[in-house]
Amino acid sequence: MGMNPLLNEKTFAPEKWGGVEQNILSQLGGSIAKPTTMTVSGVVNKTIFLFGLCLLGASASWLLVEKGIVHPGLLTIIGALGGLVCSIALMFKVTLAKWLGGPFAILEGLFLGALSIILNAKYPGIVTNAVVITFGVFIGALIAYRAGWVRMGKTARAIMMMGLMGIGLSYLASMLLPLIGFNGIKAIHQGGTIGLAFSAIAIVIAVMSLVDSIQMVDEGVQNQAPKDYEWVGAFGLLSSLVFLYIEILRLLAKLQQRN
């Protein structure tokens, strides 16, 4: 859940929409209208909108579970599967982000709300701590990127993608293998050394994904991507933030298990 499948070095490349040719035409013909392009403010506004929908979904999920109307397990399944379907669809056609970004945000909210109330009931205060840490890391990533301290090159992106695939496959295996009697991989969900190490690696990968999302948005603005690509950038930022929050929440829960 929450992993960002969209942003890579080609997502906002000019050849995706003819940006290079458009720039040349604009320079040669002064009368040619300049195309409407992606802006930082546009991405920020759309990210805030999607984040608001995510909060709305999370609040509704929390309330439904708290009132005993819906079982939290059902909401986590609906949110996880629905979010996965949206992500897969966007992997094939990123411009669908304009239409699928909203449903994805709400579905992620349903998942996060149910997961959060489950863990907060077991470890009171854990959700507040996870939210504060997540936004602290986000602000830190923005400052570090603006200052030029961090950049994602090809090697770093390759490591990030391998990490994302490894984490996803590990979670999938931990759900499927117990069905055939193999429970060893459950250790990644527990508060032992393996579980803590897994969470630490997952958080590093999540931070890399967040920095990559920020960088890809920056590159999209510089390459004058079309206006609709603001939704792609907003989707990527929300995905990375959700992924980071989930992994921080899981790490805090594992640390509580050790106490």
C-alpha cells in the first residue's frame, strides 16, 4: 500500500508529450500560443486536494470502526485492493491520474483510518506520533532537496525500485505463505531484530521514494509538462507520503511490542 508506481526518470520527460518540439515552435513563431504547462503551485494545490480526500476517507473509516458499524479488516481489504487497482491502472496510463487520483486518495484513507484505529487502540498515542514524524520527514526532505543536499540519480532510483519490489513481495509472501503452513516470514511483522531491520529498510526506501517524487515534480515543471501532469505529480507525492506513514506507524508499533 502507498508505494509510488508512477514516478521515474521518464514520467515527465519532454518526449512523452513533444515538449522539446513545442519549445522550438514557441521560439520560432512568436504568434504561437504557449501551451498550458505544469506549475509547482498547481501540483501543490492538487496534492492538498487529494490529501484532503485521504483525510476524509480516513476520518470516515475511523468513525465507522469506532461505532462498530464496519469491521476494520473489511475496510483495510477494500482500501488496499482498491488502491492497488488504481495504481496498476495508472502504471499503464499515467494521465488517468486526473480521474483516478480522487478515488485512490479516498481508498487510501479508508485503509489508513482502519489500520490507525487498530494500532492506536493497542498502543494509545501511536498515530499522533506517526503523523508528526511523517510530516517532519516530509518537511526535512523538501528542505534538503531545495538546498541541493539530496538528488536521486539512476543508481539511487534502481536501488529504490528494487527495494520497493522487495518490500511488496515480502508483504505478499507474508500473507500467502501461511496458507500453506509456512510462518517464518511473519517475523517481518514482529518486534524482533528481523522486524525492526525490515521496517528500518522500508522507511529508508519510503524516504527515497518521497525525494524522488519531489524531484520528478521539479523536473516536470522544468520540462514544461502538460497541465494534466500536475495530477500525476500529486498522486506520486500522496503515494509516497502514505507509504512513509504506514512504515513509520509499523515501526512504532514494533518498538512498543519490545517494551
